[in-house]
Amino acid sequence: MKKSILSIALLATLPSVAQLKASVTLDNESAKQTINKEIYGQFAEHLGSCIYGGIWVGEDSSIPNTNGYRNDVLKALKELKVPVLRWPGGCFADEYHWTDGIGPKENRPVMVNNNWGGTVEDNSFGTHEFLNLCEMLGCEPYISGNVGSGTVEELAKWVEYMTSESGSPMAKLRKENGREKPWHVKYLGVGNESWGCGGTMRPEYYGDLFRRYSTYCREYDGNKLYKIASGASDYDYDWTETLMKNVGTRMNGLSLHYYTVKGWDGSKGSATKFTNDEYYWTLGKAIEIESVVKKHIDIMDKYDPEKKVGLLVDEWGTWWDVEPGTNPGHLFQQNTMRDAFVASMTLDIFHKYTDRVKMTNIAQIINVLQSMILTKGNLMALTPTYYVFKMYSVHQDATYVPVKVQCERMAADGDRIVPYLSATASRDKNGVVHISLSNTSLDQKEEVTINLDGLKVKSVAGEVLTAGCVDDFNSFENPELVSTKKFDGAKITKNGLVVTMPKMSIVTLELK
């Protein structure tokens, strides 16, 4: 990897010793908010090999499967404790007609995925296959409805088909297709990216459409819907303002999309070949999501001070050039330690705003963008991002413990300042405290002093994710190059904890 000179955003230059100093202080008295488990949500779109070849191979496949679902992927996802899964898109959602994906598979029509590479799909993975998968994983389904090319009647009937128990026409059709009892479906997205691929709409027009569509998406037999409006992209604060003003608490949630991407035109850069400057730029762009989230929250607070409407960042993550030799429309990219840091630092930020941020969904779960899992034929590899989500799963539904971090920082590009340490903490229902730390330095280990704010600790254990180089990744030939290991660098002292972190490492500690 090419070395480059980086400026330091402090009055003094970086110390010459090969160790950084940092401190973390817990604020136990202010620990009140719950870290919604849905913040660890996933996203599965009909895009490339996310569904076909990633999750679904069909019952007749030579790849070991259970009713068509890959066994290796099922096992990995269960270990990840996925709380919610969004489907079928993405841009695909607004061209998807759900009736094409029900009934005998041999009778389902073939379709062309116009959004993503012109791939021909046979609709063998549809409503039953998705909702049954969610039941197998023990997660909530999040359905994205077709507003762009669909109709109010179509979406209303889909809700009825999935959730009605009695003798309604759609319940009868569902039973004829092999499902006697309705599914529990809580989350319903009314369109996706309606400002873009979902219809190129103005916010005023979409707001009226949401009011209309959501009216006819009824609740059946005790199934309560959490209706989510298609929200803004990145810095489009006018979209949020308009929807909050014109729709307000008629919606339960409002989405937001934010990608760590260089630009939408031209090269986005390689997922695995990048300079040190590009690494730090990426982290700076990733944590800029905090200011974006705060600005959208400020607008929502103006119209909804009681915070009845949730903010859902239901697409986020890195976006690089596709891997050489792959279909440009399939968005298949590798995943390095750089991506792992984007994940850990972003999750640290989401934890701070759980009074408004009710769900987030990283894009995407398998083989697309910043995925958890990569597959090729019968081979599978878990990504560094997968291990971050697994390490951080201890924070799901735990009480957020605010932390104050003091560390050295550096300028990454213009106004973007990257801290050498990111941290978050939580306390679970059994009183066990977990602290996650990220040392972003490429060349220096870091000594972190943790003030426990009166917390009595008898034992500390942990695991660490690191690599020899920041551009290391797990390939099908070497699937465990980057994986977690036991961490023994934390010591209990009379003043708290002292943690010695390797360079470019992510650590989660368990305090009892």
C-alpha cells in the first residue's frame, strides 16, 4: 500500500513514540435509553447474487440447503442475531409485483431486473420464501412496497395476503398457496427512494401519495403495522421538512439513506486497493453521518417534539467499484478492515440517538456492497464487517451508557476530522457492561484508560478484530484471514481499566 503524509488536527504533531494515549469515561447515571436491536438490521435486495446464489439456491441445488435456503448462510445469519430484514428492495421494490412471486414455482412468470444489470429472474424467491426465512432467523420482516409502478390496491392486497387470518379473499389465496396462518409483519415501507429510482417525485407529491397508500394498508387480526415513509438522501433536508410538515405523525417512521461513497459519477475507488489518505478520508466521510442525522433529527423535533416518528437509516454503508470481471450492475465488492471501521464507528454514532433512530439497515446482507457474507458456488466467506456486527450484537436491546472520549485526531480531508479512537458502551439486562473500542491508527497501538464512573468490576474479557494490513480481506481461498480472536490486553487497575489496543483494531470488552 502506498504511504502518504497526513496532517494532524492538533496544535502539536503526532508523538514520535509508537503508542497513542486516549481516555474513555463512562456516565452511568445518564444511562437511560435502550439501544434498539433493530439498529442492527440487514437489507436483502433482488440485486446481483444477494438473493439467488446468496440466500436461495432452490431445493434441487447440489449446495447443501434446507428447503432451498443455503445451510452455511443460514447458520452464519443465525449466529449474527439478525433482528430485522428489509426486502425486496431498494430500487427493485418499485418494479416488483408481489403476485408474480406466489403460487407454484413452475407457474411464476420470468422477469427482467431492469435496475440491476438486466438479470433475468424466475421469481422462485417471493413472499412465502422471504417471510419463512424471517421466521427461521427469528427476525422481523420489513416489506418495501411498490409505489413507483404499483397501485394502492396492489399494496393493500399484499398486506391482506400476508396478515389477514379470516376468510378474506387474499387470506383464502394464501391458504391455497400452502400457508394456513398469516405471518406477523410489522414494518411496511411505503415506497423507496421516491425522489429517485422510486418515481422521481417531488416531496409534496410523495407526501400526498403516502397519505393515500397508508390509508388503505389496513391492520388485520391484531397485526399492527409500523408504516415508513420514503425519506431523504443524505443532505436533502428539504425532503424531511416537507414530509414532517405535510404528513407528520401520520407516518410511524421516516427513512434516510447515507452511503460512504466518493461520488455518484465516475470511479468510486477500489474496495481493496487504496492509499492511507483514502483510508482516512473514508472514515471521515463515514462519521459525517452524525451531523447529517442530527440535522434531520432537528427538523423532525420541530414538528414532532414528542418523538413519535422514528428515523430509520434503512440504507447505509460503503460503496466501491465492483470487483474486476463482475457485472457492474451487481455491485459485488470485497470488504476489508477499512469497511469494518466504517461499520464500528457508524454503529457507535447510532447508539447516541436511539430516542429518534429506531432502525438502521446496512446495505447489503450478502454479495452486494458492504455485505456480511460472500458466496461463490458452494463456497462462503464471512467479511470483516460480519465480525463487527457479531462482536457488537451484545449491545442489542441493552441500555446505552454514554461515554466521553478524549483522543488525538487528524485532518482527513478539508473539514473532516478523524479520531484515533471511537467508543461505545452498554449495560445488558443482567447488569453486564460491554465496551467497544476502535483504534483507527494504521501504525500505532493505543493505550486507553477507562474511567468506570464507580462501576465495580471483578473480571474483564474480550475479543479483537485486526489484520496485518488495513486492506486485508477474506477470500474464498483464505476465508479466515481477518477474524476475531481472544483479547487479553485489558487490565483492571484501582482507577478503572487500562486497555492496550493493537494498531487498526476493534475490541469489545465484557465487564462483570
